[in-house]
Amino acid sequence: MSTQVPHAEQGIFQKYFWSTDHKIIAMQYLFTGMAMGLIGGYLAYVFRMQLAFPGHSVPGFGIVTPGEYNTVVTMHGSIMIFWVAMPVLIAAFGNFLIPLMIGCDDMAFPRINRLSYQIFLLSAVVLVASFLVKGGAFGGAWTSYPPLSASGAYNLTPLGASLWLVAVALEFVAFLLGGVNFIVTAMNSRAPGMTMYDIPMVVWMIVLASIMFMASVGPLIAGAVMLLFDQTLKTGFYDPARGGDPLLWQHLFWFFGHPEVYVVLLPAIGIVAELLTVFARKKLFGYKTILYTTWATVIISFLVWAHHQFVAGIDPRMANIFSVTTLLVSVPITEMVFLYIATLYGGSIRFHTPMLWAVAFVAEFMIGGVTGIFLGASGTDIYLHDTYFVIAHFHYTFVPIAIFSVFGGLTYWYPKMFGRMLNDTLGKVHFWGTAIPFNLIFIPLFITGAAGDQRRTYNYALFAEQSRPVLQHLRMFATFGLLVMLLFQLVFLFNFFWSLRHGRRAEANPWMANTLEWTVPSPPPHGNFAKLPTVYRGPYEYGVPGRIDDYWPQDVPN
Amino acid sequence: MLANLTVVPKVAPRRFALWTLLISFGGLGLSGCRLGPTDAATRGKELFETCVPCHQPDGSGSPVLGAPNIAGMKEWYVEKQLEKFRDGIRGTHFSDVEGMRMRPMALSLPTDEDVKAVAHYVESLPPVRHASSLPGDPRAGAALYATCSACHGPNGAGNQDLGAPRIGGIDDWYLATQLRKFKRGVRGADSRDFDARLMRPMALTLADDDAVRNVVAYIGTLRP
Amino acid sequence: MLERYLTGASTYAHSIDHLFLLIAALVGFWLIVAEIALFWLSFKFRRKQGRPTQYVTGEEKHLARWVTIPHLLVIVCDIVILVPALIVWFNIKQTNPPIEQTVRVFGQQWAWSFQQPGPDGILDTADDIRTVGELHVTVNTTYRFELRSRDVVHSFAVPSFRLKQDALPGRTISGWFRPNRVGTYDIQCTQICGIGHALMAGRVIVETPQEHAAWLIRASNPALAERESPPASATGASIVAEVRR
């Protein structure tokens, strides 16, 4: 493998828009994801304001009609999962970290990598464009159940529905290409000496997530093509009047949809593993155990999908099987969380901003995990299914995943990405301004959910039980939390862009970490390593007895 | 060491943090307020967005969805029908599939003023005329129309005092559907729907579906 | 626990509420233990000058115990939750108690409509009572419902009954409920079904046998209904009153 790619001067377009360099592609994914995140946040603002003040004109949007509300919640869900969590967690961190952490110069297939981003960008453009077509963007929920999604006469957004499907399918193609790259690179391009157990946890997690994605997405792509045919060619795959079956889509969707949750979870817990060890100055507690429990999670998560469908009209006997597997998946995840907590034991914990995010991730994710038990237990799910309890539950998993771990990872790797340090004080202001309001949003929603608030409802005026003033006050309180949380994101944006120019210059290894990305200058040059490193030990050798330094980089000979 | 990381420029970010806090809480206060009262015309136009998915932006309707052409329909009639839907006088019959789709939309309008505002906006839309879509004999229908002209007027312009809407220029498929609904009692079944209860026996004078199509074809020739 | 947020008005409401309480107690305990462990360790092992970190791999037996023992306890808790959860599910969804009445429920965009036997007590006869948005049932009677959809997927949900079941086009899905408290309760649609999803409201009115008999006479005799104010008006007016509030 060549050490240094001959480095000709490139034009701006060539360098930033047509690059095959994994770091540039990572930045492209990161900034696209952040831009989509702003759209997703704005949509959340719109529907929370509508729920808090139904019938009033929302500043910056106008009156929210029932159809617009459906569109807004559908797009919020789709964007946050497919166009924010996926590109940032898997593609941005995966692209940036995998070659640097395993000690190679670039991805195994750089041009496929470039293609992957371009297809992803196209999918984002198609999705955003769908807001502008006649009828507006799709409004049939991110789960897109037929027959509602299959016929324009039912969903009243015929063009939006097709564009949504096309965008999602393109996005899947992009991540399949990216995933192939991650797996091949991590398996074949590791630095000499790096065994399977010397791979940093975050790389393992991204690779496992890519494997899961590849294994689960196939049926859904087939299903999406059938749905597109139903929409445009008037076939009847999901139309019971013509021998089709609407339940078929639900199975295909959730066979992908549930592993998808773990696809975004795994990179997040990988990032948190890096943060916990570096800032606690501790070896990861039970590296191999974590790896095996992750494998167990991966396998079991393919067997739980129908817990989304307990009351969907499937054979009620099936619910028993899926209830058991669902509670079974709690076992490896609990073990993982215990191991993370145990990692803190005996450490010397430095509470810089990234560490705050990491600890908050563990603390909040546990709430998301335990509330999942209520929904996995088929008996209580009868009542809680499709209520705000579900919404609060999965936001307690997704927000730690897609917000907390991402901010943790960004504040941690920012010096390596941009060569400057972020301001730690602003980082802490942003942390508390995000973590506290987050709880203010979703704790009230657990209560409204337990009181029976159903999802995707733009106004509860027609429901006597749901329009009790106490519930309306809780909804207003949640909206208040959201507004505070959104406003504090300005602190982050300021810190991010201000530090790009004015932050303190970062040395190669500002956090005194062990992994290989910290052995190269910040930011790393084209080709990453001046001389490809050799690895002598695992990534988490902190506080090894008998050494003066409390860390021991992977590439330092004994 | 790691502890030194935070040192560099402290003043600017701190001041920024303070301002952010101030602005954020100020913004919160504002966000609860309505940004100025909107006049009825603007509100009517904005609320009409609710109707657009079925009735189209120009109000010309969609036969596929069973949504009638409402462009330019008189305010008093639109308002009356919206109120009937809201009160459960229309759209609550077991077989009235289109009515059951319309009723929730009428219920989504928050207040009576909003109903009026939307109705006003609907009247302000320029009327659209569609070509006939049903086979029918206007000459045979002309004789049948005598019954109708008593209330709806010889040229189908309608009469507010009698509660009779304009029917000239309304799409033939919609008129036929409504006449059939009147005949079956799907429309006008509710004892509080006085206008429809007047209309029902008139519709029943049309002996069969040919008669319905013929009279509808004749109405299609009227220019109110 | 759920009773505090919403009254239970059917026989199985209590079993779901008890299950909820059981899960809340068990997972709540573990959540608190784990959060305390997390914050206590974060506090105890915060950086202190002159205190080096300990080198712990987590592979040692005496340390791994600290993870495996709580872990086994979690499995035990899982089973303790799972068994009653499956029993509750079995009782609600997999058994058919003796049925006293049958009602057919239709979902369509965007209303619930109901077909009930008339005075003859037999479904699919000429005197069947068809209502929209309003279901009248007798208290302490076991009802079997046959759920159908006329267009898209809906979900028939009566939160006070703790009842929820999706309606699928092309299938008839049946289930049962037994109301045990007189009153008027909301019917929701909990599966997105188009732009009117949030407005697809209905009422289930649980009546005493006498009230129900009176309603039956009114509803099956339109001539009588015309003289009095028919029951449909009550719902319509009350819904609009709530909208306007």
C-alpha cells in the first residue's frame, strides 16, 4: 500500500465537491446532515407549537392545517432518522474515523465512496424538493403504511408520496455503497499488528451497523419498489381488493425498521466507548464482552420486528414469540450499559464537554431502554401502542443516539477534523442547555401518553378525555422545553463556526488518547500517515502500571 | 495538561452566552403571543389550505375524490353547509362516504368566525365551468326541471330566501350524486336538516337514474 | 397507576393497569440503581491530583461478578415481567369469553360507523341500527366486535377500555370487551389514516340496561326520533362545543 498519494494542487471544486478523500467526504456528510438537522428541528418547532397552541398561527409557518401537520410530522421523522442520524453517525464518523483509526491512507474504494455521497445528496435534494410539488410532501407517517401510502386518493399527496419513496430508496443505495466500503476497509486495510481485538470499539460498531443495514434493507427495497408500482402503475401488491396484503408492507418495513434502530445505536455507543475511556483514563471494562454482546444484539434484533405490530391484526399468538425476543434483546443491551458504568470505576474522570455528553448518553439512554419494556410486554402495549408514551420512549433512545453521542463525538474529534479546539465553556453551556430541556420535553410526554394521547394528532379538541386542561398544560410545557433546547443550539453553531477561525490551534494529540488518529497532525494531511503505523497493543491501555504516562498509544513500540 | 484546554479567549464567548440566554428567554415570551391579529380575508385564505388537498387550490374540485367544484359558491350556502357538517347534520349517515370525509374537515375550523372567513374566501374564487361528463338528454330534462325552477330559479341561479343554492354551473357528476343521495335518504335524513327535507321529496319525483341524468344534463345548459 | 391518568371502564382495564404498575416498579428500581451507580462513580472517581487511575481490564473473575450478578437479576426480572404480560395478552386477545352481544365496527376516512342488531337481537336483519361516530352499549355485557375497514388501515382505540385493535381492509378482525362503568368515553383512531386522522373521533356510550332499551326504541323508530331530539344531535353539538371552547 502506498504511503503518500502524489498530491497535485486541486481546484476548489475538485477538492471540496469531487474529492475521493475520506475526510472531505466525511465533512460533506456531516454538513449535509447538519443542514437536514436544521430542517428537522424547524419541523419539530412547527408541530410542537401547533400542539401547544392549536388553531393559532405558528410564527414562521402560519396556520397548520390537518394535512400540513401530517406532512410535518412525517418529514420530521424521516429526516431525523434517514437524513440526520444515518449520515452523521455512520457516514460522517465512519468515513472520518475508520481509515484514521485503523492506520491506512483512505477507504478501500474511494470512488465508490464519492458516489455514495453523491447519491445521498441526490436523495436529500429529492426529499426537500418534495415539499414544493403539488399537494406538498408526503403525509402518511414515516412508516408509510399502505393502502394509505399506495393511493393518492387516500393520502392526498400523490407526488409527495412517490418522491418520498424514491428519496428513501436512493438513500438506502448510498448507505449500501458506504457500508460495503466500511466493512471492506476495516477488514482488509488495518495497520500491521492490529488484530481483531485491537480495533477501536467505534470502528467495530460502525462495521457491525453496516452489516446489519445490509442484511435488513434488502426486503424493504423490494417492498419499496412494489409500493412505488402500486402508486404509479396501479398494481395491487398491497391492495386487498386485488389479492394483495397491506400487512406485507408492515412486515417488510419493520424487518428493516427495527434493526435500523440498532444501526444508528451501535455507532453511537461506539463513540461513547471512546469518550468514556479517554476521559476516565480507563481501559474499557470487558472489551471482548462488549463485542460479543453487540453481536448478540445484532442477531436478536432481527427477530423482534413484529413487536411494532402486536395490535396490527397479526395472529395474536405471534405476539407471544415477539414479546419474548423483545425482552431478550434487553439482556445484551443491559449488559453493555453495565459495562460502560463499570468502566468509570477506578478512573480519573475529566469532565470536559465530550465526557459530559458521554455520561449523559448513558444516563438518558437507560431511561429510553427501560421504558421500552412497557412496550415490549404485549399486555401493556395494547394500551400504550401509538400513544405519546411510544414517542417519549423512542426519543429517549434516539436523542441520546443522534444528538448526545453526535455532539460528544464532534466536540471530541473537532480538533482532529479542523485543527482547532472548540471553546469548552460554550460547549458546557450548550450541553446543559440541551440536556436539561430535553428532559423537560419528553417527561411530560410520558404522562400524556399514559393518559392516552394518540400520536399524529394535530388537535385534541374532539377528544374529551384528551382535551383536559392538565394535559394541554403538559403539552405546552413540552413545547417550552423544545424552544429552549432549539435556542441553545445557536450556542453550538456559534461555537462551531467561531472556533473554525478563532479556536486555539490543536496539537496532534490534545486529549492524550491512544488511538491512531491522534498520531497524525490536526487536521490530517492528504494520505493521513507520513509513514504507515504499526500497532503494538489494544486501543484502551490507560493507566498501565509501571509507566510514567497514563496513556500508551497503539503505535508506540514496547 | 488537559485542564489547560479551556483557557484561551474567555470574554467574547461568555458575553455571547449571556446574550443567548437573554434573547432565548425573550424569544420564549414572544413565542406564546400571537403575532398581531390577522384580518378575516387573510385568515380565510390561510384556512382554505385545509380544503386544498381535495377541492384544489382554485376550488374547482376533484371528481376522483368526490370533491365538488366550489369555486365562487355563495358565501351563505358554504357557511350553512359547513355548519351542518360541524353540527353532525350532514356527514353522519352510514352510507355517506364522501360526507364522512368532509365532516372532520369542517370540524377542523376552530371558530364560527373562521367558518365565515373560509366561506367568504370560497365565494371570492372565480367560478370554473367544467364540460359535462355524464350522458343525458337535456331536452327530456327540461320538462323535469320545471319542478326545480320553483326554488332554484329558471336559470339555476338559486334563491337564498328559500335556501336554494345556485346549481347552474355545478359539475353534473356532483349534482347526480347528490340527487341520488337525496333519493336514498343518505342526504336529508337528519330531522334538523330542513332544507334537505324540503329537497328530498323533490328528488323522489325523478323516477329513475335516466331522469336524474337528463335533468342534470339540462342544468348543464343553464347560464345563471 | 394508569387509573390516575385515565379512568378504566372495562373489565380488563385493571389487569393492564396492574401490569403497568408491576413493570414500573421493577424497571424503576433497576433504573434508579443504575443511575445512582453511574452518578456515584462519576463523582467518586472524578479527577484528583495524585490519584492515579486503576488498571482494570474487566476480564478478571472477581470484577466481572459485579456485572454478571446484576445481569442475572435482570434476566429474572425479565421473566417476572414476561409471564404476567403474556397472561394479560392471552386473556384479552387470545380468549373468547361467552359473548352476549355483537357489534360490527367499520373504519373509513374519517369516521367510525357501527352496525348493531335492532330489537330482534340478530345482526344482518332489516331492523339493524346503523350509527356514525356513536356506539351505544350496555354496561356489564360482554360484546364481541367485528372490525372492518372500508379503505385504509385504521386503529380502533377506546383508551378508557384499554382497547386497541387495527382495522385492516380486506379482513374482519374480532375481539371483545366488557364495559363495567356507565359513562361516555372517547373512541380514537390511533393509526394514521390521512388528513382527517386527528378528527376521526367517536364516542362509546355505556348505558344501564333501561337507558339502552330506551335508546334502542328511539333509534329503531325514526318516526319517534323525529318528534324528539334525536341522539345524534347530542354528539354533534357536544363536539362542536368542545371545538369552540
